[in-house]
Amino acid sequence: QQQVKQSPQSLIVQKGGISIINCAYENTAFDYFPWYQQFPGKGPALLIAIRPDVSEKKEGRFTISFNKSAKQFSLHIMDSQPGDSATYFCAASIRGGSNYKLTFGKGTLLTVNP
Amino acid sequence: NAGVTQTPKFQVLKTGQSMTLQCAQDMNHNSMYWYRQDPGMGLRLIYYSASEGTTDKGEVPNGYNVSRLNKREFSLRLESAAPSQTSVYFCASSKDRPEAFFGQGTRLTVV
């Protein structure tokens, strides 16, 4: 079963607008929630991450909002720019010993029009 | 500092052929991972290695084998390639932290 559900599949935003991508998870054992950004032909790169003891984390124009009771988290991109056009993946992680396995959502293709 | 390096970047195989995808990291990371990425499916974990000498199955291990050659290198082998294994393969690594660093990927086509 899909443990991390991501929506929408694709998103088109005008330059300067707010992009919002949502994710929901099922396993309450997840203890780390990163977002990855992927440009065409490249590997995913860590963008921002949050732990469940925090409700919000902001880094520049990127903010994660986390709702533990609803088992949901979202990525907000403020003042979206054409250079933000990429595929975004939410993920969740459980620690097993010294190893962390990431479970990914299916991704959101963001297009920011100039 | 190269990070995570994957070879080859592109490969076309015929059904039934075998090949090994190579991955090396120079960040002294303990854990290494192989993911596959398919359109609309996100990234799915194939195998992972928590440390040198150990490997474990992920979500989609069938049809694959791995070797953790040393701390730096983690290879993925397809013994008898099938069209269903057409995908983009990513190697990643991490060091006792959940942040994973990904390579540039290997685009594999099986015809």
C-alpha cells in the first residue's frame, strides 16, 4: 500500500504566486519528513525537512507545515519563480539501527510561468 | 568533492542480458541505497546497505542483486534483464542521518 500520498500530481503557478504541495502519511512511526527537489536529468536533492515535534519550518521562500494529528504535511513555496520549476517529492523516514529508509510520495511536477 | 557517482549514465540492454550498475561515494557515508524511479511512481527502494558487508531488501528487490564492495562502493546487478526493469536508477548515501544524497542516475532501457 502507498504509505505516503502526495497531491497534486502537477501544478501550474504564475511567477510570484504561492505553490502548495500536500502529503499525507499512514505510519505513525515515521519520524522525519523531507522534501526533495528534482530537475530534469538530475538526481533528487534535499530541499527542506522537518521532524514531528515541530509544526512549521521555514528556509527562505520554502516552508513546511506539519500537522501531526492529521498525519499531513505540506510544502509552501512563496514568491514562486520560473527557476523553481521542477518535480517535488515528499518523503518520510523511519530509523532502523543506523539506517534510514525513505518512503517517497509519487511526486508533483511544478511549472512556474513567467 | 564528487559526492555520489554512478556509472554508466545511459544503457540499453536486450531482454535476458545482464549488467551491473556501479555507485561510489566519497563522503565517508555508512549507508547506501538503490532506488528506481518510474513515471508517476515516485522513487522506490530496491536494496540498501546499512554498513559495509550488510545488505537488505527494500520495497521492490525482485530481479536484482547487490554487493557492498567496501564502504565507498555499492553495485546493483541485473542478472537477466526484463522490459519491466526499464527505469531510471538512483544510488544514494547517508551517514547516520536521514538526509540522503543522490547520484545523477542511470537511465536503463531494456528492449
